[in-house]
Amino acid sequence: MLRRILALILKELSSLWKDPKSRMVLVVPPLIQVIIFAHAATFDVSGAALAIWNDDRGSLAGELIRRFAYSSAFKIVAAPQSQAEAAALIDGQQAVAVLHIPERFSADLLAGRGGRLQLLIDARRSNTALLVQGYANAIVATYAAEHAPRPPPLVIETRDWFNPTLEPEWFVLPGLVAVLSMLIGMMVAALSLARERELGTFEQMLVTPLRPAEIMIGKAIPAMIVGLFEANIVIAAAVLWFRVPFVGSLALLEAGLLVYLLAGVGVGLAISSVAQTQQQAILGVFIYASPAVMLSGFASPIENMPPIVQWITLVDPMRWMLIIARGVFLQGMPAAIAWSAIWPMALIGIALMTAAGLMVRRAVA
């Protein structure tokens, strides 16, 4: 039995490697996606289009405007002179925000009465609006502390653990280890039986001594190997190219990936057992992958989701792998803590592989 399974594994791997298109798909897209995600999937805002509506010609107002102009977070794009002009800039999405400096701002500040400012923000992009508001508040707070110094009643000293410079790549790239390895492993598994049907070799495989369980194992292991290979490409790119720190145990991360890929390959084999063509298999992978990524916490925190959706995320293996990947990369997560995320993945993987086994058995019976 072991010889038969090994022969099927070698046949699957050689068919993937001999096809030039398959080699390109396995190597090039992950690198492209790493580059795109690392540079495009950022939570920072820089060069936000800002309009300054200045009714005060005093020197203090001019200094405040220079603070915004010299900040990398903002780019001054217009100087409206009325409320209608300011509204038109936001309505036309020519400016993310409009800073209104009232007429007596400098006079009130010099007289010790305190100045008032108005910041109009386009909140159609809520995340950008929150960041722009935070940047503007930071600039104004620094300005106020210099021109109206009074000891604040309470001071918060902030220290950012695990990502002291708040680099977005440190958050995105460990997550890509989970996302891309799942997609590629699931894709290879989903295409396995569908490719046999398209090439006309499915019936030939059925007349061999291979049992349904052996076929499933022989199709699952190559997909897991390819998924693990893709994960290590992302890990190497993150550490060597983007300089993301890796402070944990590589062996622990690899062990988590093996358990995690068990679940992904189970989904892929289940799709492959019902797909008649490779196009159907690819469509099935993306139908599953889209909600899986959304529910994993890769882009938005699970804590912000409705309670019923949070319960649904418990059966998403990507959610647990993200905890392990980011924990091992950035905080050196010990095995005892990682186990709390590994055992749910193991249960999900066993359930999915059992379901896939039944579906594959029915397909080859």
C-alpha cells in the first residue's frame, strides 16, 4: 500500500513540475502577491488631500497651516473661500478633509481665550476618516501645547509592543503565510481529480489496484507539500526582503502549517470530487476562499464582527492559523499558547478530511 501511495504522490508532483504553466503558477504568483499586498494593503494614510479654508490672516494661523503642509500625512490641494466651495471639494472627492480656521483664531489664541478649529472629513471611507482625524488631532495637540502650555491633568505614555514602529508589512506579511498557503494547497487538491477527468485518465486510475483511501492520501500529500512550499516562499520573502522580524520557532510555525493545510486540502479534495472540469474546481475554490479570508480576521478584527459571525469564524481554520503566524513571527509565541490554536485546526482538519474521504470514495466508487 505504501508503495502504491508513494507512486501516486510522485506522479502528482512530477505532473505539476513537468508542466511549465504549473511551475509558473506555483512560483511567480505568490511572489507577485507578496509584493502587491506588502505595498498596497497598508493601513497607513499618507499624502491625504487636504483643503485649507482660512478666514484668519494672522501669523498663528499661518504657522498652523505650515504644520499641516510639512506633514507627510497631508497634501494641501486647495484653498476654498466659502462653505459652498469646501462642500464641493468633499462632494467631488477632490479633498478628504477641509480644515476651517475661523476669523478670530489668532486673536483668541493670543488673548488666552483658546482657539477653535473645524475639520470637515469625508467619512465615506470610514477607516481613512478615522486616521485623518487622528493625524490632524496630533498636529493640533502639538501646536496647542507650544502656544498655550498648561500642564495636562493626565498623561498617557504609549508603548507599542511587537511592532514598535507600526509597520503595516509586519501585520500583513505573516497573514499572507496563512492566506497564500491555503489558496495554493486547496487549488492543487481541487484540480487533482478534475484534471484526471479532463485528461481522460480518471477511468484508468479506477482500474488500478489503488483503493479510494489510497487515492485520497496520494492526492492530499502533494497538495500539502506544495502549500508548505508556498508558505516558505512567503516566509523567506518577508524576512529577507521586507525585513519583518522572525522571533519565534520555525519548527512550531511549520507544525502549525501542516495541521492547517490538512483542513485546506480537505476542502480542495471535496471540491475536486464533485467538479467535472478544472474551471469548476477553480470556481469552487474561490467561492470558499472569499468568505474564509473575510472571516479570518486578516483585514478586519474579528472582535468588531457581530456575535453570530464571530461564532461562525470558529470553524474557519484560517482564523487560527493567523493567530499562530503573527504570534510566532512577532512575539515568539511559545508552544503552550500555540496549542490553543492548533487543536481547533486539527479538529476542523479531521472533520474536513473525513468528509472529503467520503466524497472521494463516492466519486471513485
